[in-house]
Amino acid sequence: MFEKILVANRGEIAVRIIRACKELNIRTVAVYSEVDANSMHVQLADEAICIGKAASTESYLRIDRIISAAEITDVDAIHPGYGFLSENAHFADVCENCNIRFIGPSSRAMNALEDKAVSRALAKKAGVPTPPGSEGVVDNEQEALVVAKRISYPVMIKAVAGGGPQAGPGSGTAPWRRPCHRRLRLIRCCRSLAPHRDGARRARRRRHTTPACVPRRRAQSRRRCVPARAGRRRRLRG
């Protein structure tokens, strides 16, 4: 059991982690930017250290400052929460090299699952059911059309790397609150395939070095039939 951990996040998730630690009698250290000095997670933690300015790139995404805070306060582990550095394999690797436990997947696991094509292959090898789709990345329109015809429409076009559309891993935004219109492209017919595939590739080029895409069949939800009310109120006549 850990005696003291640093929470490398802010807001609701940091508050939940700190409250859970209190129930387990684990001391906590909060990190915060200048604008979050009066935040709830700072008030709840046993210790708090300012790590930079308001911009997340100058505070919550600065690995060097978070590690420095962890070493100064002599913590046993770092909990990244979600977003920010939680999916950063390099951060996990730095924690391991500094003899600080990273509460989350190992850097090796994150590197293996960073590429959607590689993670799909690993899932199939482990016997995990996977939706119909391409066996690897699709680099040209003709190949994409062949795959889409084989798995049947509608299909989803996904960039092979990255997460959210705005800033990927490290955006600090909960996964269920991220808009998906740019990270996932819904294709209903072959005429829409080429422009959406190119759009997904451009979006990934702006944020990652890997613009490759993978098509997957979209899971269709069952439509519910709602019967109309039998006796509707008739319009009153004056």
C-alpha cells in the first residue's frame, strides 16, 4: 500500500482520487497552475505545489515539473487521472526510471496500444472479439473501397494514431465529453469515402506524424418502434 501519492491532474477526477485516498489513509499531494490555486482539489489535498502558469502546456503537461514536485514531496507514486499525461508512455517511463510508481498501464503497454492497427492485431491474437474491418492501415482510396465493400456500409474511418480531435491524449478533457466529428468519420456510401478519408488524414497530420487510417464497420443500434397514442385529443372548436 502506498503511503503518499501525487495527483497529476485537476478538477473532478483529482477530487475523486484524493477522497478515495483519504478513505484508505493515504496522504496526497496536489499540483496546480496559478489559476487553480483556490480549486477544491488543492484544498482537499494534504500538500499542494504550484507547477506553472494557467496554460496546461506550462503546468499539467510539464513532465519535468511534475517529477520535481514528486521528488520534493517524497511520494511513493503518481496518479495521472484521465487526460493530460495519463496516456503518455514517456511520462510512465520517466516515473519508472525515477523509482516512482506510475498508477496506470506500463509504458510498454501504452506503446503497444498507441497504434490502432497494432492494438487490433494484439486483441485478435488474445482471442478478443473485434468488429469487422481492415487487417492493417489503408493508404489509398481503392483499397479503402475494397475493404468497405467487403465489410458493408456504414463504416467508420479512424486515424491509426491519437485520441481526441482537439489535442489527443493530454487534452485534460473527459473522453465522453470530446466531440467525435473529426476523430471518427461516418461513411454511408462509397461516394463519401474519399473526402472523409482525406479529412481524417489531414486532421492527424496536424497533430501526429502518422496520417494512416483504418476503416471499421459501424455498430448499428436497434430502432425502437414507439406506437402512436390511440386516442389523441381532438382540436377544440370554438
